[in-house]
Amino acid sequence: MAQLLTIEDLRLQAKRRVPRMFYDYADSGAWTEGTYRANEADFAAIKLRQRVAVDMTNRTLASTMVGQPVAMPVALAPTGLTGMQHADGEILAARAANKAGVPFTLSTMSICSLEDIASHVGKPFWFQLYVMKDRDFIARLIQRAKDAGVTALVLTLDLQILGQRHKDIRNGLSAPPKPTIANLINLATKPRWCLGMLDTPRRSFGNIVGHAKGVGDLSSLSSWTAEQFDPALSWDDVKWIKDLWGGKLILKGILDPEDAEMAAKSGADALIVSNHGGRQLDGALSSIAALPAIVEQVGGRMEILFDGGIRSGQDVIKALALGAHGTFIGRAFLYGLGAMGEEGVTRCLDIIRKELDITMALCGLRDVRDVDGRILVKGRA
């Protein structure tokens, strides 16, 4: 096996091993994919100051995210269909995150359920919530999260209406997937993935099937999901969920300073600057371009986290320098998972940790909590 030294190496390996419809689901954006590409590309314009002849010994990446100690300011983002990148994917990713000392966030649209993660991982984790029209289902889902030992709830606000992703339509991605000739031929070229899926019972949406009213199998799930995302979601619903949950609340999907102001007034503990990986509004700002204005608006009043386009430890430190308190990685860990399962997620986190540590040292700092705009070349942020 070729040496896997970068997140890009993991991506290429995942592309070889994961069926096209599921790889494309993870590695795609809405419409022209302009915002999806900008999320990654806009990091390149941010330049770092190299410092020399400073003490680089005894470095630490330890920090906190929403009050929780973390080995480095990086969390695994909530991603749908994670368990279709690799059999039992959410369980494997959560285990890798725990070993690395960073938070794992389970998606509402995961393959493995809340109960799966709680029983197979045994350590606290975070849970991402989508707001559905069926509020009774949401209330029960929040209670299940409490029962599973979830320590922070991530409420996603930017998926009231689903952005169109052309690759998913062309690939026939649905629940259940369409068994087209092209898809069947592609599956035949992925024996490792197929054997893993044959060996697990987890091939559905574990948080929904058997829990939502009228959803007993994959065929009934598709129509339920299409009808359930609530376009009427409002800040009143955020308050309802905050009161019902009662614990640490993180609002995900903030890209505009006016919405950041509303988030600060909501009483949530943190917000995540995110454009849903470029999968919603194509033509929106990249997350890193949106970050400074949001930090300026509410940075002194709530914790600001960041998500979108991180493919290296250098991207992490750039987000921190622009005011983020912590970061999330989504596609990066999915590439690792698709490439090598749990070992691949561990490899992804090791790559990011090493890059973050070395970059911090070469910028003249020893403690990641000291990272700020001083490490950036002026006029480039």
C-alpha cells in the first residue's frame, strides 16, 4: 500500500474502495459546486508568518470545546450516511475520535443509531439534530440522546429545504438505493465494501426506522424524509429545543452576522460557522471567508466554532487565527473511513494533529490556545 501522508491520499484511497454513489454523496456540493470548492480553496489565500529563533519545546494542542477538554481543537462533524462509507462507520469513527481525545458528533441521518454508539463506544459523544415537522418524534429523539449519554446537542439550522446535488440524482441515490445496471457493475468492483456490508445488520437509518411513526423500513423512509424537513423552522423552535434539551446547545449553519446575532440572543452555548459543506446554497460565501465578520459580531458573547473545507492541520490553525475557538472536520474523516475504516479515521486525525503541531511551532507558538491573528501575514486574512 502506498504511504498515506495527506488527507488527499486518503481521499484517493476512499474513491477506489467506496461505491460511487456513496463516495459522490460525501464528495459533492450543490448545483455548480462553486461554494463547495471555495470552502477548500479560500484557505490557500491566507498566509502564515514564519518565526525563527524562538523556543519551540513543550508544545501543547490541548484545549476545550463547549467546556469539554479536547486533545486538540478538532471534532468530527455530523455527517449523514457515514455507515455507508464503511460498514458500522459511525461506531468506527467514534472509537477513533475517542482514542484521539476529540469529540465525535452523530448525525440524525446516521446509519448506526444513538443506542449503537452508546453501547459500542461507551464514552460520551455529541448528537446533531434536524428539526422535523413531527415534533413528537423530535422530543423522543432528544430524550433518546439524553438516555444515550450525549453531552452536547448540535442543532442544524440550514437544512430546512434540501439543496440539489446533481451527482446524487444521476447516481440514483435514494432510500433504498436504485439497483441500476451501472450501480450494480460499480458494486461488483468494490468487494471489500460489499463483504463489510454483508457482515453487518446496520444498513438503514438507525435513528429513524422503527422510531418515527409509520417508518418501519427503507421503502417507507424515503417518503417520510421528503415530507419531514420543516421549512417553517424559526427561532421559536430553537427556544423550544433549548428548553427541552436543557444541556449544552450548539447552533450549526450560521453564515451571516445577522443570524449570528440571533444565535447569541438565543442563549445557545456556541455556534458553528458553516455552509453545510457547500451542499446547500451554492454561491454563498465559503465558511472561512464568512468567519471574520461573525467573530466581530458575536465573538465576545458566545463560543464560535468552525466547519467547512478543512483538509489539513494548517487549515485548522488558520481558522483559529481568524477567531474560531475550535473546528470540525467532515469530509476529511470520511475519506479516512472509506479508505481504511477505523484505522483510516485515526490516520486522518494523526495527519491533522502533526500538521497543526508543526505549523504552530514554525509560527513561533507553543500553546494552541495562544493562536490568534498575530500568526497571519497582514492584508492576507
